[in-house]
Amino acid sequence: MLPLVTFVVSVAATVYFYRLLPADVGYRFRSDGTADAWVGKGALVALTVVPQFLLTLLAGAVALVVTKVGGLMKAGETAMSSLSGVVAVMSNMVVMPQLVVLFTVLDIFNYNAYQIHLLSPLLSALVVMVIGGFLLIFLFYRAAQRMRMAK
């Protein structure tokens, strides 16, 4: 579910910022924060939405494959209910790179619309990895608890 929500937020941000962007959009920045490389507005939109869409499809495919493999194993009802926790963890792992892309794109949009940087891509990646790491630990812990309860 998180990858789908991230995709929807990316599309909403793209729709909101599109009218505010100049024809040529700065996407790479010098150490002083000024734009170093430029790309057309349409190309940036494609580079924003397409990776998010593909990552969302990947998350759905992972969930589908894990569910189908679990069904082929013909596990009992209790094992199948504990498998849902594993499916949730595996399919939601894709949200981490999605969030890095989302924060980077939001910084690019914000700079080009308002000349203000939000977070550097490196810092946003670090924040996502730390928060995502804690979230994944929590999800793995819950999945392990469900599997223990199922036995």
C-alpha cells in the first residue's frame, strides 16, 4: 500500500508544480545550490512519474509472486495468515527508493518554482534509510510474531 500512496503523492506533486516550472528546469546543483544542468519540463515530468510507476508495479509484482508461491506450497490456514506479514514487508521495501526519488524530485520542483532547496538528495536518502530501517525492523518483528503465533 505504501508504494501506491507514494506514487499518488508523486503524481499530485507533479500536477501541482507543473504550472510553476519554467520551460528549462535545473536538476543538478552546485555546492552553492545553484543549478548546474538543465532539462525540459516535459522530460523532467517523465523522469518523475515513470520511475515511480515502475517501482509501484514492482511492489505489486513482489506481493503477487510471494502470495502465489505461498499458495503453491499449500500451507495451512495459519501459515497463510502469517505469510501476509512477510508479503507486507517484502512489497513495502520498494517504498524506500521511491521516497528517495520523491524527496529529490520535490527538491528539484521546489528550487525551480521558489528558488528554495528543501533537503539535499544525500540527506534525504539518509533520512529515508534510517526511518525505513526502523520501519522494516518493526515489520519484520511483527511478521516473526505472527509466525510464532501460527505454530
